[in-house]
Amino acid sequence: MGTTNKNLVRFLLAVQAAAVMAGLGASALSMDYYGMSCPYTEWIVRGVVSEALRKDPTLAAGLLRLHFHDCFVQGCDASVLIDSTDGNTAEKDAPANKSLRGYEVIDRIKEILESQCPGIVSCADILALAARDAVFMAGGPYYRVPSGRRDGTRSNAADTVALPAPVLNASTLIQLFGSHGFTTQDMVALSGGHTLGVAHCAAFKNRLQSETATLDASLAAKLGSTCGGDSSSATAPFDRTSTAFDGVYFKELQERRGLLSSDQTLFESPETKGIVNSFAANPGYFFWAFQQGMLKMGQLDLKEGDKGEVRKKCSVVNPPPTW
Ligand code: HEM
Ligand SMILES: *[C@@H]1O[C@H](CO)[C@@H](O)[C@H](O)[C@H]1NC(C)=O
Ligand SMILES: *[C@@H]1O[C@H](CO)[C@@H](O)[C@H](O)[C@H]1NC(C)=O
């Protein structure tokens, strides 16, 4: 082989390596990160999630949403888990926290992990693994989650402006997700997370008033009665199989039964309608695209090295060292 050829091969190998790194966000994350330091990590997470979902299958939605809210605000650093303190109102207590659920599951996992391997497994990794297990146990795809995220030390209610509002249209969602490196297909697939769970009336009431043209009449009637009177705590499911991770969410968008404006807009906008139709026709394709999206989402704005820590208790940042 001539030198030119050798250099070409070297170049191609480098390109390939770079592509593999890019697939992992070129971050410090890796599969089997806790293989030596805390080998039963994934097994413990799965056990606690499984037990929790057996008692309350609706918690799958809560666990998935916690990971999303964590990653979209200041990166995947478990900032969503930090409690407010005297001088600081944390993300948890922002209006956008709206009914986040599943904190107790994360705390239970952390408690067991701390007893087995103290100070090793980050809360941000626990969130990513628990979300993956919840999706799988609800009938969704299984995908491998690289670990090594570090926990952040900042959690500020004001930072939750980074979260998408339920009234955004498709173009704005494409822009917002695009600013984090997501494709339009990633965004539509991730919105499919709404195949699980429920929303409160405040999040979709606007559809009853101003979007009747794109809202199925029988669903409108049903939501109207759910949200009449004092409805501040009333909820409606995103789709008719709200504890099953499946493609029904996209079928319902085609039937104009999307719950939030940000759901229905995906079918109404020419930019995203084709993707909704393919996901509705082929749930396997949705599952595949969802995994791609989750892999990216789980690596948003990671804290590298000394910019992060492994929190001892997920709801409080570690005390400063005493030396
Ligand atoms: C596309 C932009 C998104 C918007 C505007 C949005 C908005 C919302 C809103 C308003 C709720 C209901 C909150 C309540 O009223 O209690 C909700 C619930 C939920 N969201 Fe999203 N979301 C988006 C993307 C996502 C993503 C990417 C995921 C995960 C991959 C996700 C997972 C969930 C889940 C599972 C629930 C149900 C939670 C439960 O039942 O406790 N959402 N979302
Ligand atoms: C979410 O924020 C509201 C205030 O907007 C607060 O009353 C509620 O306790 C918070 N929920 C959690 C789980 O922290
Ligand atoms: C989407 O929303 C943005 C911001 O409110 C607005 O400027 C834009 O015109 C909307 N696009 C469509 C297609 O309605």
C-alpha cells in the first residue's frame, strides 16, 4: 500500500472515530460506566422502577417527564431534583414544574445505591436510567443509556423558561428543539413521550376556546365537562392508552384528538404532518426515532469534570468540603 493510501485509510478511520464520538455527543459518557465502581447500578434502578410501576403504572409518565425537564433546563444535571432553600427558589417550585412526579422513586434508588457504593452514582444518571426503564416497562423500546453525567449545583426557578410552553406551534417547536441540536423528526418523536400520562386543564383549556376547528367534537365535549367548574386539579389523559407506551398518540393526532396545542400542531403543520403520519402508520419507526431522540436528550449540556459533582442526596447539593 502506498503512503497516499495509508494516509487515506488513516483519515477514514479518524472520520469514523469522530462520527462514533459525535454519536455519543463527544462527551465523557460511556456504556458500562459503573461496571467496576458500582456494577449493580442498572439492576438496582430497574428493580426499584419495576416495583414502583407495579404499584402505580402512571408513574412511568412521571419518571419520563422528570428526565426531560432535567435535561432541558441547564442540561442533564439533576437540577430538577434540588429543593428550594431560604435564599433560592429552585426549579421544582416554578410554575412550570406543574405536577412533576416520581421524586420518591429516584430518592429510593439513590438510597440503595448510596448504601452499596457511596458517592459513586450521580442523580442525573439515575434519572436517565429510570426514564429508560419506565418507557420499556410501559411497552416502549429498550435502548442502552451511556452513563457518567455529573450533578449540577444550581437550580433556579427562573431557568425553567427554557421549557416549551403547551401553546407553541410547530415552527416554534422546531426552532426551540433545533437550538439544542434536535432534528424535526427528533422533536416529533420526543413529543411522542405524550403517549404516557396526563395534563391539567390549565394546559389545554385554550383548545376548548380557540381551536375547535382542529378539536374532535366528542373530545371537546368530554374535556369541557372535565374542566367545568372548579377544575384546577382535574386532568385528562394525552391518549386513550395513557399508561401504555405505544403509537396511539399519533393516531389520535390524526383524529384531531391531540390534548395540547403543541400536540395537535404537529398534525396541522405541513412541516411535521408527514412525520406524524409515518409514526401513526408504523409504531416501530416511532420507537426507533424516539430512542435516537432520547439518546441526544440524555446528553444535553453535560457538566464536565469539576463543574459537577456526585450528589450524596438528590434533593440537596453537597456541602462544601471542610478542609
Ligand atoms: C414538545 C414540547 C412539549 C411540551 C409543550 C410539553 C408540555 C407538557 C405539559 C403542559 C404537560 C402537562 C403538565 C400538567 O398539566 O400537569 C406535559 C406532560 C408530560 N410530558 Fe410533556 N411537553 C413537551 C415535550 C415532552 C417531552 C420531550 C417529553 C419526554 C420525552 C414529555 C413527557 C411528558 C410526560 C410523560 C407527561 C405526563 C406527565 C404525568 O402524567 O405526570 N413532554 N408536557
Ligand atoms: C410546583 O410549583 C408549585 C408552585 O407553582 C408548588 O406549589 C408545588 O409544590 C411544586 N411542586 C413540587 C413537586 O415541588
Ligand atoms: C408560530 O408562532 C410564532 C410565535 O408566536 C409566530 O410568529 C408564527 O407566525 C407562528 N407560525 C404559524 C405558522 O402560525
